[in-house]
Amino acid sequence: MNMTFLIVLGLFFVSFIVPAVCYSFTSRKGTFNRNGGSAFLPVFFVLLAATLLARMLFYTENDFIGSFGFLQIIVPFAGAFLIFAAGNRPGLQKWLLPAIAAAVVLSVAVMPTETMNFVPVLPPLVNRLILAFIWLFFPFLYIYLNNGSGSLAVQSTSFGFGIGIIGALNAVPLMLGVLGWIYAAAFLAVAVFTWHPSRVKVSRSEAAAFGFLTFTLIAPVSTEGAASCCLIFSLFFLIDFCWALFLKLTFLPRFDDFFANSGFQQAVNDGLDPGLAAAFIARSHMILLLLGCFQIYSPAPWSLLLISSLIALWLNYRFRNIPAPVQKLRDINSQVLEELQDRVNEFKNYIKKDNDF
């Protein structure tokens, strides 16, 4: 058996099991956050260690358009920790936005100039600004995704599996593909413990740190020519975010709460079980995951973007218009019996009070 496969399999296992054990141990006695647990730190430390190890084992300079030095690991991870620390300290929460901005600026600054080629006709400085803007957006997107039923983790897991697959297909450097599998494993553990009913709660600042950390993987992959794949992987929630923003900008009173405009919240408010809503999101990501992987075989770099956008738009429409599940006869009978039992108990209590008088 190929030694590379065994090493990647080992890294995948460790990246999943370490956060899972931490979450399980801390949440055994009740709600995770009340026991002093952190949803972010187990993932942060295991990804940092695994990323450094993957850099030492799998980095080949000839595979990259530019380079991938240790600064491109240390600086973004330090930025993610800064965001987490600023948001979790009561006295530092007002510095969360400056912390995100500083982390983005420093992380973009250490990326090599030759990889700044999102729009080839534009100069590297403009491409660097584009990258910084997208990186700045991701923490806020993940705050929006943090609905308590695993959506945040599903998005990051989708990125990880997608990048791992296109790495296995030699569309991006091997090392970045290995990082994809590592990220997928770590966020799969988050998905398991944040799935409804969640045993782990992700705070606002932890969601922002998760978003920043996820883009730490996306940024080098995008600069290696797979930006269109990453965009397709994220289309479901990007369209959902834009949909919620459009509803907010109508200035109608019922759409005042931006986060309540999300497809997830609207589906749940319409009677859909949160677990089923999260399952719909996961299935939608599987479809976009396949389309994003097929993109690497297309002759043009953005050829599947239009069809993927239309599919993601249709999925969002279906998500926001899923009818509440029709009750089965057995469920209706059970509900009727429970209501009858409640009425009988009320009548007994009434008779008992009357006898007391």
C-alpha cells in the first residue's frame, strides 16, 4: 500500500479523533460551553500541528506556482487565534473587527506576489486587494452560518473534501490536497457535535475564527488555479447570504432581523425539523461538491459556474419553500390521546378541588 496514502489516512484519523475526544470529554456532564469548553481551540491546535507536519512531509517547490513557506502557515493561524482571543475576552470584544482586519492584512502580505493571479489582466496589487476583501468577508459569512445545527461545519467540511479530491486528481499541489483531507476530518468532528440537537455551541467569535481559519486553506488553493472550484463549493451559502441581505434591504418590518432571513431559519419557522433542515443543507453541498470537482476537467476555468449558480439558486428556493411534513395517522392518534389524557387530568384536578371545598 502507498506510504503517502497511509500517512494521509493517519493524519485524517488524528485530525478527527482529537477534537471529537475533546468535545466528548467536555460535554459529558452537560452543555459544552458551561463546562468551560472551547469549540475552536481543539480544531485550531490539531490543524496547526497537522499542517506543519504536512508541510514538512509533502511540500515540493516545483508543484507550486509560487511557494508555500512556514510564514504562510504561522501568520494566518496566529491571526485566527487573535480573532478568537479578542472575541472571547469581555474587555476585548470591541477589538474583534480590528483584529479580523489586522489578521487579514498580515496573512495576505506574506503570500507570494507571483500567485496573485485571480484576474490575470489586473496587476498583482489589485489581485492582492481582491484576496484581502474576500478573506475579510469570510469571518462574517461564518457568523451568519452559525445557526446551531452544524451548517458552519458542513461548509468547511465541504471545502476540505472538495480540495482533498481535486488534490488527489492532481489539480492542485499534493500538499494542499493533503491539507484538504485534514481540514475535512477536523470539521467533520465539529459537524458531528454541532448537529441538532447540538452538544457543542459555537460562539460568535469562534464562528468568525473558524471562517478565517477555513480561508487559510482556500487562499493558497485559489491562487494555484482552483478559485472556480472553491467558489462552486461555497455557492449554496453565498446565495443564501445574498438572499437574506436582499430581504433585509427591502426594509419591510418582518425582514428586519438579518439572521432570521436565512434559509435555515425560515425553513425551521415553517415547521421543518432542524435536523432535517441541516440534512438538506448537507445534501445540497454534496451536489455542489461534485460540480466543483468536475470543474477541473472543464476547458474554461469558469465554465460550470453559471449552471452551478442556477442549481444552487434552485436548491435555496426549495429550501425556503419546503412544506412542513404531513403527520402520519399514528402520530395524529398519539397526539389526540395525549390531549385527551391532559383533559382528563384537568377534570380530575377540578373534581379534587371541588371535594376539598
